[in-house]
Amino acid sequence: MSFGVFITNNINLPVSGLEGVSQVVVQEKLGQTTTFQLHFPVDIQNGDLTYLSDLSLDPGSVLGINVTSGLLPLPECLVKGPVYGQNIDLVSGGEGSTLVVHGADTSITMARQFKSQSWANVTDSEAVALIVGQYGLVPDTSSTNTRHLETKHVLVQRSNDLDFVRQLARRNGYYFWISCNSVGIETAHFKRPNLTLPATVSLSINNPEPSLNELSISWNVERPTSVEGTQLDLSTKTPMPGLLPLSPQTGLGTMSLLAITQDTRSAHVAAPADDIGNMLARAEGTLISADWFITARAKTSLHQTGGQLVRAHQVIDLQGAGSRHSGKYLVSGVKHIITASSHEMEIELIRNAWNPSIPGGII
């Protein structure tokens, strides 16, 4: 396919016969399932409608969406996973008929079965590693501290694997998502974003050669900056303090939400916990979720970024938005819209701090 996308099957070989795709749409979201759409024009060939009975587009067929560019050292996999649906619009005579194929990454297979299970003597991260291994995924998990002992309270699952893993992620202030590499290997990530890493992509607005077409920024400071709570240790009957005075995250600017508000804005965490480590993890999860008080939306293209792909979970550098709002952001979502002539990216960004304004300063 001449526009920089090729489709592979479960063993990472290009799928023949799908060259007629007119548009590819891939939607990435922070800690969510990545979805894809393949748009085909449908016509009549050999007495049948093209693509409607193509076995490679049947339910459960595993497809990989890979992007190529002269500026990318290797093809980059945007998503890999099963086909789960189609939308078919037919026009009399065939001309103007269309087919849209819907698919998603492998995480949707984790939601197919309800499970009732107890996990004893494991941490949350160990349980997640065991679960994702059952789906052929390589685990990339950050360790969690609390071990759910059989002598106290085991970890109880009363849901499908995907909902259970996402529940554990929220408890710890983690995200759960799946990525694939250029050879089709899929990795399941269970961790917090590393906000200390250098920005992978630099985007600009208002510069002589801007890499963004549009940029909108919003902020809302009405959210908690600390957590209060006390639980009773059921073994010793002593109180466990649950105070967390500030977010554990690294700031993407120099002024955190607490530094901006300069007052008390607290939340109470009342979830049961066996030890202080469990209490702390839940408190941190609460503040991490509340920490993102700045959101932004932007539009760009692969051509404008010089061939640099913007991906969810990346840290990027934004310039040209003024002294307060220029700097590092976490990419919370990207919608890739790829046609024969372009690769557009609609980007969602979040930030947990800003910089002091510089009166009369340059942007």
C-alpha cells in the first residue's frame, strides 16, 4: 500500500487482497483498548461483492496495522488484534457501497469470560503478570508493594480478566495497555507513565514552521491535592494513618496544582486495606487521577512532524503556547486517520503542572 500502511496477519505476514482499503483509523487512549477501523469501497466482481466474504476480515481474524515512513527506521505497529465487527452500506448497483471493518487490540479477548477466583499470597503486579501470560502477552509490570496473604485477605476476582486488571491498575495509580512491536510481539503494560523521560516528540504552534494546525488548552483546579483517611489494622486493632499530603507524580512543569491553589483540597479514601502499603497505594491512585488539571487538544500530520509518530503514553514537548503552557505533556490519546495522501493525527494531552508566567516574555 503506497500510503505508508500495511496490514499483517497473526504471524506478522502481509495480508494480500486488502490493497483497496481507502482509509485506516486507529484510536489510542491512555490505559484503554486501542481500536481500529478499515474502510473499503465495495463493488461487484465475479458476481459477488468484494470484501464482504473475505476470510481475512472474518470474526476473530487477527490483523496488525503497521505504519511505514522514509523517516522511520522500522515499520511501527499501531495496533494488533482481532476483528470484532463490520458496518456494511450497500447502494443499488454497487457503486458507492462501503464496508467498515472494526477491530481492537488483544485486550478485548480478556473480557470474554466472567471469572470467580481468589488470588492468595501474590501482589497485584504478580497477579497481572500471571493473567496476561495466559493470552500470549509479554508482561511489563511495575512492582506493587502489598502482598495479599491468605492469613489476612486474599485478592478476590469477581469479573472478567480485563475489568479485574483495570481495577488493580486504578487502585495503584497505574495504567494498563497493550502495545506491539515491528515483529508483531505484543506487550501488556501495567505501570505508571515515566514522566522523567525526555520528550520523544517536539510539537509547536505559532513558530515560523509550526508542526501543529490547531491547539486548544483547558484547565480546572477544582480537584483534590491531598488525601486523608484512617483504617483499622484488623490484626493488631491499631489505626493505620492514610495521610498523603501531595501527589507522588513528577511535575511536567515547575508549579504543581498544590503550588497554584495554596490551600487545602482533600479527598477521603475509605477502601479497606490490610496494611499501610495498601493504604498508600490507594491514596496515590486517587491523587494521580486528580492530578491532571490541564488538558489540551491538537491536530498535526506525519508530514508536519517530520515523520515522527505521536503515540499515547508518550511524553512530548509543546512549544509556542506561551510561557505558562509550553513544556512537557503526557499524550492521553491519539486518533490516526490515514488515507492514500496523508496521515493525520488528532492528539489529546494532559499535564499536572505549569510554569510561572513571564510578563512580556517570548512564547
